[in-house]
Amino acid sequence: MILLLDAHVVLWTVAEPSQLAPEARRAIEDPANDVIVSAASTWELEIKRASGRLRFDVDLIAELARLGIAVVPITADDAIDAGRLPLHHRDPFDRMLIAQTRRLGAVVVTRDPAFDRYEVDRLAA
């Protein structure tokens, strides 16, 4: 199974795994699953850190690499799909995750119930 982590799940995975729901933590730690992070999530986290809205003292890219979690790029097809999604949710970062989840046949790992309005599988974080 491919697991695409939402931004808050990225932080919990690298810095506070105890914040994750037990089922999500087991799935992320299961070597049979491919765990990935969107470049959009790293961008979102760094924007929030730079603006002072979020504090974390970890090098995201280094920690993700240490954990064997790949960062996937945003493709033009992802951008088009995200732009064409119904406007159930206006957060551009989350819309990108929805588009990438659809393209990759992944399960998005998030606590955000807004993802349920789209045709994607969600694992509650």
C-alpha cells in the first residue's frame, strides 16, 4: 500500500510518533507499505515555520531520508487535477495531496475529515 502523509502527519512521524493513531503508526512503520510525502507538504511546513505559525527544530528532508520516506514531486498533471477538483476544500496544499493520492492510487494519512468529500481512501492519523 502507498501511504501519502499529510503535513501534520509528517511532523508527527519525524518528531512525535506518539501523536499518531495506533493504526496509522503501525501502517507507517510497516515495511510492506511505501510511505511518501508530497513536495507540497514540505513547502507548506516551511512556509508555516518561516511565518512563525509553526515551530519545529528538525531538518525535514534529512529526517525523511533517515526514515526511508521519499518526497514525491508535483507534476503538471497533479496541478491540473488539483485545479479541477470540486471546491469542497479550498486549501491548495490539501487539494494537491488529493490529486496526488488519486494519481498514485495511494491512501492519504490525515486527521482532516475534509478529505472524505473526495474519492480518496483516508487512514485516520
